[in-house]
Amino acid sequence: MGVQKVGEKYICNICGNEVEVTEVGGGVLICCGEEMELME
């Protein structure tokens, strides 16, 4: 499942890196070779 909307926050379960979506472009976010997890 890819990025859906502006404002979503994602976290890397390996290094703890966090990102917030500012522009939806499709696809998935990758960090440390793994997909980042949507924070709820």
C-alpha cells in the first residue's frame, strides 16, 4: 500500500526515521531497504 494523502506520517522500524508526506506522488516509502510503516 502506497502513500495516500498529505499529512500521513511514516516510521522506519529499523532506524526510527520518521517522515511526513507533503506531496502525494504514488509509490511506497523505503528506508533501510524496507517499506516504512504508517503511523496511526
